[in-house]
Amino acid sequence: KAAAAITLLVLLIAAFATAAGVLPAFDRSLDAQPVGLCCTLLSLPTFLLLFFCMRDFAGLLGYNGPTVFLDKTCIHQEDASIQRQGIEKLGAFLSSADEMVVLYSEVYLLRLWTVYEVASFLVVHPIRHMKVVSVKQAKLLLTAVASLSVTSMAARILWIFVHIGVEAPVLVVTMLLGLGLVPSIRARAREKQDIHKRLLGFTVKDCVCSVESDRPIVYSNIADLMRAQGFVPEDASEEDALQAFDESARTNLPFAFAASMTRFTFSYTDTLLIG
């Protein structure tokens, strides 16, 4: 949103600068007024630069933004002893976090570590503090924005220098993008239904662990969490704690993902950005 807002501001400044004669405009014999090109050329590069690098620019100005814990990068992946310490403290990171952002893909709910993280977070935080972002949707959004922007840029250049109309190519690309969204929305609806069914029968023992030696560690962390949160007595066995975790996951995860997945389709902001 911030990238789109700043890009719009840059384009407004460029438009006023073009109207004031500061930026170049092209005089076409078919038009009563000169035609500017700077806004079209600046739109896509400005947005992509801000989208990918805005945090870096903010850091240079002294604003670092919120602290983010990324499990894959913040837990040591080479030194086994340091890695073990990070894994044992994972529950503390989840408890201390204000929000959790899930980068969702098809394998997310099949992996032991990711299911443990999201279910544990929901044990100590309300559902509204978790956000689910579809990896596929992010790629689709960027593709749609880039495709339409490049087409609009090329069409405007042809309109100015070759006197070819812009309506046809832009209309074709817009129609293709609209048609491309239909299967994406249908696939998201099917995915939502499949996730709901899968979570209703969830059990942590069915999850895949890429390093099987980590499974006892995760089970131990789950048991400690369930005892600490009062889901089971302090002297409860690990098996009882895992069952309590399964019940909590089956209760909380379907609703949490259903609430978050309503945002899997394009929002009004995304639609405005594509346009």
C-alpha cells in the first residue's frame, strides 16, 4: 500500500511538472495539446523499486520498522549446538511476537515445524494477530501489474511516435488478465475447502519432518507449551499433551485459516494497483 501511495504521489508530481513545461512533452499534429510520456515511463520502475527496496530506503533515514523473526534465517543452520538452543527457545519467540505472518503454500500444513509454529502461536495469541499471505497470489499480483504497465507503456510510445492507437492492445491485455484471474479464484476456493477438511482431521503425528531427529524436540516443545498454558496438568504425559495440541489445532486452525483466506482473492487496494 505504501509503495502504491508513494508511486501515485510521484506520478502526480510528474504530471504537474509536465503541464508546467518542466518535463518534456511531445507535440503530435493529431492532438491540440502536447502529450507527456514521463508518467507512463516512471510508473512501473518507481513502484517496483519501492516495493522491493522501500524498507532499505527507510533504514537509511533512520526508520528500521518492526523487528522480524524469520525461523529459517534466525535459527542457526550449521552449528548443531547453537541450532538446538534456537529450537528450544522457539516457543519464547512465538509468545513474544505481536503478529505472525504465514507465507502459505501447498506444503505449509504438511510440515511439522510450520504447523507447530502456527498452532502454538494461536494458543497464546488471538486469531486476528495472524495473517496468511498466499505465495501464489503475490506472484500473480506482480505479474498482473507488470504486464499491464509494460503494455500500457509500449502502447503509449507507439501512440506518440508511430501514431498507432492504444485502445486495442491495452483492452486485449486487460481482458486476458481478467480471464487469468478466474481459474486463480476458483483454485483458491477449492484450496480453502481442502484445507478445512484436512485441518478437521489434523494430528501432529501425520506431519512430515525433513529431519526426523527434530521430531522428539518438537514433541517435547509442544508438551511443555500445553502444560505451561494449562491445557493439561503439569504432570501429564507427552502423549496426553500431544492429544491436547491436536484438539486445539482442530479447533483453532480451520477458523483461523478460513478467516485469513478471505483475503486470498484480490483486495480493493490490489485491484486499484493493477488498474
